[in-house]
Amino acid sequence: MKNRDRWITIAFLIFILVIPLVTVVRTLLPSQQESALTDEEQAVLEQNGTLANGAQTNTKDETGQGTVSKETGFVRLQKAVNQFTDSLFGRTKLIGFNTELTSLLTGGTYIESTQTLMGKNNMFFYKTELDGHPIWDYMGINHFTQEEMAAIAANLAATREHLAARNIEFYTMCIPNKEIIYAENMPDTIARVNEVSRGEQLADYLHENTDLVFVYPKEALMANKDKAPLYYITDSHSNQIGAFVNMQEFFRTVYGTHAEMDSVRFRTDATDYSGDLVMMAGLADKYKLDTVYVFEPDSADKAQYHDQVLLYVGDSFGGFLSQICKGYYKEVYWEDARDFQYSMLDRYEPDVVIWERAERYCEVFREPILIK
């Protein structure tokens, strides 16, 4: 018995010591490093904006040439630790093994992952605390204070006034988290304290206390989710059908026009897509469940066309949303809000600016990024 315990202890120590040692060696030999993600997986995560970048803030000068990183000592330490753990030898295989094991032990009802939550009907959700707090939003435990909402309202009003002086129309969109729209697929173990999420709370406040255009398309998504898939099963984002519903709610609110999803065309590009959530859990090969729909702009209703230049400033949801807009505006430009520079207003000369954030980021509407 003692010999068995001794060998188990030795094997465990070898396991926990050899992996970091091999990681260090491979770090010193970059040409022999094993990539944690394939190029395809890396591209998907970067496009979707789900590669956590910690607390680093990047700023560019007015020419857009240089980038300055503002980091505290703690953030630099945290970043170094994250880089080391991200490059651990065999990391992807270990993550996949761990999630597969927990899934097996629970009869396929649960997986162990720091970023991915497995819900009902094989639907995956984003449970990160490093990239917003989508689970807190779902639970309704992170509501804004009245002072915080008043600060957001003041900033949006000031932004609208500032851009109006340049003859630019300004509108705001907040896209509901997937957990809010598909609550029936969330695990029963996660209780909702308040079914009014933070995004809905903010939308209600702005509608009741201001004349700002703040589009929170929850009702439109809920009304259409049984007609077609609006979010990916394996990804944290809406698909292009969901993006179409979101933009049509924007058009209804701003212009008084609306089109149903069956009035336009979506082609099917793939039927075996694995999204960001299963990639982060190491399960991309197992859960190739999603269909990729692509909006065809030439099918848009010409009556909804606007002979204007649109600048869309948003997050990872903005890629698909701006793609939909190409069927309805003369020119469309999409910029990540984190990289936005005021000089871009001079570069693009937009007639319309839409500032969009996913619900998990809606506190950043307090930041005056569109005011010089």
C-alpha cells in the first residue's frame, strides 16, 4: 500500500513539474513551439473578440501610427502569468481532456471550463469574468445605480450634441447577451434574482428620462427566435439572421421602416461550424453543430436604402451588424470601439454614427470616446 501511494505521489509530482518545465524550454525555442490554437481557431476568436486581453488599455496617437500600452505593475504580472499558462505544453489537449471527462462523468449534462457553460439542448454560453459578466447580467445581480445611469445618459446626450454640431446623426445600440434571449436553455443551477437585466434596465431608464435613441432589441429577438436561429449554438455571438433582426429594429425605431427576415436572402456557407465557446473549452471537434448564414445585401428592400455614409463603432457584434448595413447605406465603415480615434470622423466623413456595445459591455457608454 505504501509503495503504491509513493508511486502515485511521484507520478503526480512529475506531471505537475514536467509540463511547466517543457513549456519553458519550448518558449526558449520558438521555432519548435506548439501553437495552443490552430490558425483557423485563432482567426475565429480574434474576429469574434473573445480573446481576453486583460486590463490593458491601448491608445493611438492622432496619426494612428503609434500604440502606447498603459499597464500597472499588477497587470504586467497578470499578463505574464496568462501568457505562460496560455502557452503551457499540451494545454489545448489538457483542456479538451478535462471537459470531456466531466461531460462523461455527468452524463453529458456538464463540462468543466473557466469560460464556457454548457446549457440545455447542447447550447453553450459565455461565463467569463474577464470579458464582461454575462452570467451576472443573466442573474440580474449587477444593476446600475441611478447615478450611473444618469452619467451614461449625460455622456450620450453630450455625444449627440457634439456630433450634431458636425451635422452627424448619432444613435446607440445595445445587443442583448445570448443568455437573455435563450434563457430556457440555461442550466437550472443558475438562478435569476431579477429577470430585468442590466441592459434592459438601462434601456428603460433612457426611454423614460431622455429623448435619446437607444436601441435594445430584446423584444424583436424574442418575437423571432422561434422562426430561425438567431444566435449560434456553440458561439457567444448572434449569427447574421440575428444581426438582421437587430438592425431592422434599429430601422423601425429610427426611420419607421421594417422588413421581415423572410423578405431577404441568406445563403448557407457551412453546416459544421464550431464557435468560440467550444473552441475555448477544447471541444471544437466534437461540437460542429452550427450553420453559417450570410446575408446577401442585394436582397435588401430598396425602400429602406439611405444615401448616407455610416460609421459603425462597436465591438465583435459589429462585424455582422455592419455587414447587414451594407444593404441599406451608400457606404459603411466598421471600427472597433477600443481602437476608435476621433480623427476617423475626418477620415470617413460619416452622415450617421452608430455606437454599439454588447450588453456585457454596456457600462462603457459612460466613456466619451466620440467627443474630442
